[in-house]
Amino acid sequence: MVASRSDLGRDEIVEALTSLVGAAQVDTDEQQLREASVDRFKKYSAVHGIFDGPIPAAIVYATSTEQVASVLEFAQEHRVNVVPRTGRTATEGGLETVVENSIVLDGSRMNQVINVDPENMMVTTQCGVPLQVLEDTLRAQGFTTGHSPQSKPIAQMGGLVATRSIGQFSTLYGGIEDLVIGLEAVFPGGKVSRIKNVPRRAAGPDIRHIVIGNEGALCFITEVTVKIFTYQPQNNRFLGYLVDSLPAGVDALRRVIVDGYRPSVARAYSEEDAAQHFSHFSQGRAVVVLVAEGPEPVAEATERGIQEIFEQVPHEVVDSALIEEWFDNLNWGQDKIDAEKEQMLHGARLGYTTEVSINWSGVTELFESVMRRVRTEFPRASDLTMLGAHSSHSYQTGTNLYFVYDYNIAVAPRDEINEYHIPINAIVVEEALRLGGSMVHHHGIGKYRTPWTEQEHGSAYPLLKGLKHSFDPQGVMNYGTIYPAE
Ligand SMILES: Cc1cc2nc3c(=O)[nH]c(=O)nc-3n(C[C@H](O)[C@H](O)[C@H](O)COP(=O)(O)OP(=O)(O)OC[C@H]3O[C@@H](n4cnc5c(N)ncnc54)[C@H](O)[C@@H]3O)c2cc1C
């Protein structure tokens, strides 16, 4: 727990917030506050009713940029820690309120799609629009954002930009950083900045990137404009292959990418990971999944190119209907979250993930060294029921590896995080950094990869630190996120 640095006590903070935004927008319900003190990093202890960290003073549901500005002005003046949130799907502790008497500033009621602009192929939304709602709105008009993280049914635009999220179709459309055209954000003290919507510019460094990925540690995102694309699912081609190993599958993906093809989906699963996703056809082998999309001639040519490449790779073809069917059930809505809660409550088992990135040349060593170290060094390795990995986002120069691990829990719920998730996560992060990769591909640093932020950035770390000093000199934005607690 970090002590409050505010000159105000808990009741005074609540009173001031109520007069700023109105009682209807300030929630002090004890259970809501307890649940707001953590995110899915501590999903297992939370489901067992354990909330050991400081409980926030209030949740403020802002309804306008002006209200966000007034809360941030108040917070800076009185040095109250602010934790921004929208969809609450965070997995790395970004929503944890580690400072006593924090304000949770919630943007989910700022939920209007402001403008669909089909001529300039962009859409502007408030931060609290769920991506699924935006997609449904756009698809009804023949468009798509091209952004499809597995959390699409719940995650909202502000959080998706704040975490540098990425979707399943990223090889064609890119991550959120490739999709954001402009935005509006409020900085500590209540300063509103709008970054205008232009196709490209060379007017100094790209200031969008101060905001994209800031994880609420520099500013609060209130509005976002992203690209839109023609939605033409009728042309999609689904391809699946059984291959010898994850490295063999990734090598095939590399050939597809470097030969110039841009399937929207390009994934390779290790045998273990494939067995949990594709048990009805994987036969104990590694699996590669691809989707070609776009205008029909492009989708057709991409499919043909991929098939030609796979002629050089030992493989067995999977029926494309099986791959299409798998995609239809991939995303996580409230139903799956509720089912997971039931499982966590009634069975002492859990699944977690750690995602990192690496150049092509390092993939095999990273995969093999993590698998070896977890199996031999993790003291509770005998409780593992699954350890595997997949590559799900590829680039000209490399790919991500998404390690997945399930285990039976042989300790009390409070101890799970330290006995299981944190040590396995540490091995993955250490190996990625040792081999020159990045410790985090798309979930954000949150509060649990901060011990490695400096190592991640090396001699460039002062640039990152400088942003905090410049924009949040009082340190009131999401203390302990991205920047290690001091
Ligand atoms: C089942 C599941 C599947 C997932 N799949 C993917 C995936 O495929 N790809 C992917 O990239 N991620 C994935 N995630 C992670 C998560 O969904 C993303 O990080 C998402 O972008 C978070 O959006 P959110 O609206 O839920 O944000 P929240 O959880 O509310 O917040 C996330 C972080 O952003 C900050 N933040 C939130 N709103 C704002 C704002 N308006 N201004 C400033 N900071 C803000 C918070 O302080 C926090 O640090 C998954 C998570 C789950 C639970």
C-alpha cells in the first residue's frame, strides 16, 4: 500500500467530487469500491472475495470532457491518485488502486459514436464506446474498424488506445497504433489536448504516441478517431495446417509475410496449445491458422500464395470449415467471463498468459528456453496442467509469442498470485529480454511488469521518464503503472 499524499482525507475527497460532478456520478458503494481496487491480474483472489490493497475513495463516472478536466484539476491540486478505466478488461494490474484514497475515473458513460465519416474513412467515438458496439454500428453500414481483440465484446475505445491493443486481424490492419488518426485527451491539471485528424504529417515527432499506450499514467483519453475499412467477409478464405512444431509453423508464417502476402490472420500454435483449442482435429500436432481477406481477387491471390508456400512445408491440410467455426467462438464476452468465475470458485485451477515479442531469428530459442525453464525451475511445475505458446501477430521483422499456462492451485487463494502467476510470468519476461525481445507485446506493462520497464528501454528510458516528469509532475496519474513505484 502506498500512503496518500493528499492534503484531503477520504470524506473530503468524496465531498469535493460530489460537488464537482454531482452525486449521481460518484459511487461509494463498498462492494463496487472493493472490486474497483483490482483487475484481472488478481482475478482468482478477487473471485474469492480477497481485496488486500487500498480500496479507492470513490468511482467517478464522468459524462463529458469538461468533467474529466475538472476531476484531473482537482486531483492535481490536492495530489490525489487517479486510476482511469473504461471496459475493465485489463490483465496486468493497470487498474489496481495501489495508493490510499485513489479516485477511479470511469469513462464508460461517455459512450457515444460521434461521427461516421465514410468519405474520409474514419469514425470518431467517445472513450466509453465498447468496440463491439462500434463494430455493429459500422458493419450495418458496410464498414469495419479491422480491430478485433479477443476482448472486443467488452473492451472500450479509451482502454483499447491506452494499452496499445491489437486484434486478431492485425497482420492486415495493424495494431491500434496503426488505426488511430487523432484523439482528444485530458492531462493532469485539466489541460485538454486535441490531436487533429490528418492522413499523415511531418510536423515534428508523432505526438499521438504520447497518448497511445500511456495506460492512464500520463493522461485520460476522452475521444478517439480511427480508420474504417470496407467490410467484405463474403470473400474471406480460411486456411489451416497441421505442422511439425511451433518453430516450423512460425517459419512458414515468416515465409508468407516476407514474400509479401498480408493475410489478416496468421497464427501458429504449439502442440500443447493446439490441443486445447483444436483437440477435435490437431492429433497432437502444431497448428497453423490463416485468413485471407479483402477484395475477392486479393483474397484469392493471398490464398493461392499461401498454398504455394505450404507446398514447401511438411504439413497436413485442415478442413477450412473447422477453422471458420473456431473463429466464430473465439471472442470473450460476459458469458465466458462468468463461466470462468464459476470455474475459479468451484475448482482450484486457473489459466494465465504472458505475451512478448521477438525478431524472427530468436523465436525458436525463446520458445524452447521458456518451456525448459518453466518445466525445470518453476517450483510448482508438477501442478501445471498445460504449458504452451502461440504466435498470433506477425510483422516483416518478427512475431509475438503468447505463452499460455494452466495449473491446479495447491495453495490458499490469497497466495496463488505469488506462488504461480508471478514466477512463471517472470521467466517469460526474463527470457524475452535476454534474447533482445520486448517484455510485452500487447497487454501493457500494468503494475506487474514495471520491475523491468527500465531494462526494456535501456538507454532510451530517460525519454520515457521525461514524459512522466513533463506531463504528470505531481505523479497523480495511475501511480505504479509503466513507471515503477518509488
Ligand atoms: C479475455 C480477454 C481477452 C483479451 N484479448 C486481448 C487481445 O486480443 N488484444 C489485446 O490487445 N488485449 C487483449 N486483452 C487485454 C484488454 O482487453 C485490453 O488491454 C484492452 O485494451 C483494455 O480495454 P478496456 O476498455 O477494458 O480498458 P481497462 O481495462 O478499463 O483499462 C486498461 C488500462 O488502460 C487505462 N485506461 C482505461 N481507459 C482509459 C482512458 N480513457 N484514458 C487513459 N487510460 C485509460 C487503465 O488505467 C488501464 O491501465 C484481453 C483481455 C481479456 C480479459
